[in-house]
Amino acid sequence: MTTKLKHLTTKYALSLHTTTPELGIAISNFAGETRSQIWNLGRDLSSLVHQYLIEFIKPQTWVDLSFIAVAKGPGGFTGTRIGVVTARTLGQQLDIPVFAISTLAAVAWSEVSKSKNIKTFAVEMPAQRGQIFAAIYQFEPDTSKLKVCLSDRVLTPEVWQETLANWNTNYQLIQAQSGLAATATSILELANLDWQEGKFPNWSEALPYYGQHPVEV
């Protein structure tokens, strides 16, 4: 009886990262049980994501989930869209909130525990046509949250370098180029911080951030 009651009261959250050819999934109850996995699916991501989700979530079930988190971009157009659509569909069907988290914010968050003195993180990622996805975040120890100092945007390398040159605090520059699916756990942790504050975003509010059109206009 005790085990059954524990199962009924223990809630989990699931995150998806599909902005690159890799699929990253993480699940946690934020009480000592967290697991994650990465698959390099390439162009098969769109056709296999649901299959991998179904297998990964076991032994938990969909009704065990309290919320979904997803990397909203920036990243590859098709992969980002697949992840957000999948998360929105699950959120709608399960009637649970969906947190759309910045890919760059997740990269910054993954560096917070590694950096003792630096609290500001400038994150850059290659974009199309020689431009750069960029953002700057600051870790606030008092709240254990990330403050957005410069929101996600697309810049030319020259403007980005000028922005950094004029920045008035010490920062750590992070180049987000590979292994981004590994930040699925960071996506989950950032969403949980909002969840703990009582935020309950409807699935329809989860929108992708592409930053650029997939083709030149």
C-alpha cells in the first residue's frame, strides 16, 4: 500500500531537445531521480522521436508527468519545429503546462555550476549566412535563477564583438556548437525553477524561436 501511494503522489517532468540532429530527452522527479539520454538520429529525428519517447519514459507513464519542457531554439529549423510541436501536442493531450526554454539559456545554465567566480555568460552559436545567434545571461545566487541581460537575437559577428567589447562586467564567453542535446537536463531544471514559482504556461504559449528564415528571401 505504501509503495502504491508513493507511486500515485510522485510526479515527474520531461524535457525534449531537438534543435540539432541529436535527440536529447530527460526526466526527473527533482527528488533524487533524474535520467537522460542522447541519440544521434540525423534526418530520422522526425520519424523516430515519438518511438524513442515512448521507450524512454518507461517505467513512468504519461500520467506521471506534471509538466513538459522543450528547447525552443535557436537551432535547426526542422528539428526545433519537431520538438516544439511534439511538446505542445503532449501538453494539450495531457492537460499539463509546457515550458519553452531558450537553447542558449540552457547552455549558460549548464556552465553555472562549473564557474566559481564568473556570474555572467555570453553565449554564441553559428547561424546561417555568416551571422551569429547570441545572448547574455547572469546567474543570480540569491534566487538561483538566470537573469536575461541580452535576449536571444541574431547579430553579425562585428556587432556581437562590439557588444562584448562594450560590456561592463566580467563574462565568460561560451561557444555553443556541438553536444547541445546534452543540455536537455538543463532545460528541465530551468523549467522547474519557473514551475516552483507557480507558473503554469498553456501549451499554446510554447512557440519556437527560429531567429532567421530557413531560406534567403
